[in-house]
Amino acid sequence: MPTTGVLDEQQVLLSTLPPSRGQTRLALAIVLVLLAAFCATVPFATVPLPYVREFIPAYATAMFVINSITSALLFVQFSLVRSRALLAISGGYLFSTLMTIPWALTFPDLFEQTEIASTTWGLLSTLWHLGFALFVIAYTLLKDNESPTQWLRRSLPFAVLSSAAGVVIVDALVWLVTTTNASMPTTFALFERSYTYWNGLLLLAFLALALLWARRRSVLDLWLMVVMCGLLIELCLIFLVGRRYVVGWYASRVFFLISSTLVLAILLSETAFLYARLARSVMAESREREARLMTMDVLSASIAHEMNQPLASIVTNVDAAARWMGRPAPDLDEVKASLAQIRNSAYRARDLIGSIRAMVKRDGRNRTPLDLNELVREVLALTERELQRGRISVELRLHEHLPPVKADRVQLQQVLINLITNAIEAMRETKQPRVLQVKSALQEPNRVLISVADSGPGIDSAIVDRIFNPLFTTKSNGMGMGLAICRSIIEGHDGRLWAAAAAQSGAVFEFALPADVA
């Protein structure tokens, strides 16, 4: 079964699901046990046993329940796929269900022994076995030749009514023939004991089994073969003993009852298993849908978060340029510097969109060897005004012989901007000296370490494991995406990003990337 996505029809229907090796072995084991029991019964088949009045009612009741449940199970399968083959076999089980009632009520010794009652019961037994075998043959011939037709959409009530009407018609004909024809009981009794009669029944049952074997495809085919084996054993024992109330007569019903019960139990267990599989598939699909929605939320939030910084820089520089222009003697150099910052922020916004697109596509074509010391200085220049406005001093401790890393320049620039901006915001309310420390160093083996430390209040130890989760934030106006994006970018470069408490006060964010030693 697939681990994700929706299951297809073949995976959730007994009529299309291929049997596993274990199921095939189990079915074979059941047939072998039935054959062994049959062989063990044959030597004692004609041993007389006392008449048990409750045997036929109990047997008929059990078969009624088993066949009705099996029929309902198959009708449910039919309602899903509208298969003519499933309609045929479910109708066959419904026919067998309804036939058990008159078959039990006409049993000769249940109420009174009469020649007519014996003949009627024999005819009903014949028609029961004959009808079920024909339904199985119809199922086998139809299942490989399915073509959807409009009438199948309204065929479920039709099938139920047809099966019930068929049983009523059969009962009426049997009653009419046996009561109006005086010679019928004797004629049928002779015919019932003839080889022609039994050869015909056995040949029909063997034909149904052979067709199932030749066209076996599914779990349902496999267990229908087990049922037909049970039916064949029942017919063979009845043919061998030729009379009632002997070991073979009782055993034949017991064998067929056992095979039918086992098949029903296994079909129910398979249905429960398929239902559980379908439920897991639906839940997996729901989780996938929620994950896609969450991904869209995270992507939208990341775009908004990343674009917020260059846009805020543009607004700040526009305000600054307006102030310089509003003076009695406009300072055109400052205005030009503000306009240059606006242009750079606009370019950075454009690059951010491309970077986000590349990150979503996992595109590594923009990765080139980078000097992280140079990138740190570049980012400090971009955030110079925010640092000055926050009255924050910067301490740089950069390793002079730092090897390059192969990375996307815009993405790593954004990581440093996020970390430095967070440090600026963390020190905004602190009363002690505001110091931003940025360090670079070598980390064994062949890794480059960048550290950004602030002198703010630090990180609460209770949430330090959650600060990198998407949409988690401690800021009143925060989105909770900055650190999540930073970690995603660093891990996308085969690196690692983590946070820790500073030695005295504040927080330290560090990331390590593999050096480009090629």
C-alpha cells in the first residue's frame, strides 16, 4: 500500500484486491484440512446415528445468518463499483439465504414424515445447490467483462426483489409439481439416487471451481474457491451415503457450514483491514492537505517577513530624504545618500524574491564561493543606521584567514540581517551598555563559524527549544518566521544554527557552514 495519497479502487475492494501469499497459504491449508477430514469420514460415512431434531433448524439458522451477512457484505462492495459480477455473487448469496427458510420448513422429519414432504425437501436441496453454483459461474464469467451500464445504478433493489421473487417462484413450482402429480415423489426419489443426477450436480460444482481457478484475480475469488470446495465435499458425502441420519449425512452439512463460516470470518477480517487502511489513507491525505496549507501559510509569512525589512528601510530613507529636502538649505549629498539606500533596498527586495523562489525550488545554481568576513561587513553597513539609532556599539572579531564557503549570497545576507536585527530589538529596552559582537572563526573539521551576540535580556530557557519553530514569536508585532527561515537556509547549506545564553548577559546565535576546500 502506498504510504501517502488516496488509495485506488484495487486496494480497497475484495473483488479487485490481489491475494497475498499468506492468504493463499491459509486458503490452501483450510482446503487441505477439509479434504483430510473428508477422507477420515469416508470409512465411517454409513455408520447410523440417532436422529437429532435440532440439527436441521440449527444448521439452517446458521446458514441463514452466514449467507445474509456475506450477501450484505458483497452488496456493499457492489454499491461502490456497480459491478455486474458482484451483483451476481451477492444475488447468489441472497438466493441461498432465502432458500434456507423453505428448505428447513419442509424437512421430512421436522413436523411429520410424508412422501410429498421428502420429495419437496429433496427438490429444494437440489435447486439450492444448483442455483448457488450457477450464480458463482455467472460471477466468474462476468468479472473479466465489465462494461458500465446505466441500469446498474438502480439494480440493488432490483437484485433483492429478483432473488426473493425467484425463491417464491421456485417454492411455488416445487409445491405445485409435488402436490398435483401423484407419481412425482416416486419418480424424483429414483432420479435422486441415479448417477445422472449426482454427476450433473458434481459436474456443475466442479465447473464453477475450475472457472474460479482459471480466472482467479482477487481475494474474493480465492475464498469463493474454498466455499466451492466445501460444497463439493458436501455433495460427495451425500452421494456416497445416499440416506439420512448417518455419519456422512451429518458430516457433509458440518463441513460446508465450517467452510462457509471460515470464509465469512476471513472476509469480515479483510473488510475490517481494508477499512482501517482506507481510514489511514484518509487521515494521511488530511495531514498532507494540512501540511500544504501550513506550507502556504509559512511561505506567505516568510515572504511578508523578509520583505518587511527592505520596505521598512525604504520608508526610513524616504523620511530622511524628505527631512533633508525640507531644510532651508537642502543637503543634497544626504538626499543622494538616502536615494542610494532606497535603490539598494529595492534591489535587495528583488533579490529576496528570487532567493525565496530558489529556496522553495531547492535551486543551488546561485551558490558561489563567499567570503563570510566580507559578507558580515556588508550587512553591518546595511544596518548601520539602525545600529546608530539604537546607540549600539559593534565589536568585530573576524578571523583573518577564513576559508570561503559555497553559498547563496542573498540567503546568507538575509540570515545575518535577521540575526543582527533581532539583536538590535533585544537591546532596545536594556539600560546597560548595548554591545553587538560579531565573530568569525574556524571550527573543526573544515567548518566556518559565525557568531552574533547581544547584551540584551537573553532567552528564557523554557522557550529556547521553540524559538526556531515556524510562527512562534515572543514579540507583540512579530510573525515568528525570521529564525525559522534562518535555520531553513542554514540547513539547506548543510550547516547548523543554534542559540545559547551569553557568558554575562544576552543571547548568542551561531551558525556553522562547511568550508569550500575544493
